[in-house]
Amino acid sequence: FRFPVGLRSRKEQALPTTVQVLNFYPNPANDVVYITAHVPDGAERVMLEVINAQGQPIANLNALSSRGLVEFNTKHLASGVYLCNLYYDEIKVATEKFTVVH
């Protein structure tokens, strides 16, 4: 059985095309945000870099030692949107945003 070009079977359409590797709870955050990062088997270094709206790095967090769950204190941050970069062994693999509201 053949499918016309550009069409996929229902089984193929049901498969996810991306994996969510970064999650934030709660989002928006007040005093603390819990960041869950997917840690692949064999990774030697898994780092999270938090960046403010001006593009300045404000924190570097080790996600490997915590098995992918990092508690990040946001009390000292101004209200706003922040980016979080995920690095596996020095290679950036994901960027997601979270919000801080005080």
C-alpha cells in the first residue's frame, strides 16, 4: 500500500516530532522555579544557563549532579521573562523561556 507524496499514515502522524527537554514549574515563578532537564545517558556534562532579557548570563547551573532537577531561587531576579539554555557536553541543545512575577 502506498501513500501519496506529502501524506503520512495515522501511525506516523501520532508520533511526536520533538521531545520537550526543559520544563519549568511553576511558570510563572515567584520565589523559586524548578527546572527539569532531560539528562541523556552517557552525558558527561549537563549545564543550564539562565539569561536575562538583555542577553546577559545571570546563572550557570549543573543539571547532571542533580539528575536533571534543579531548584533555582528567583527572589533576587526582577519580574520579567528569562531564557534558559541547556547544554550537553558544551553543545547548546535547547532554549526555553520562563517568567518571574513578584
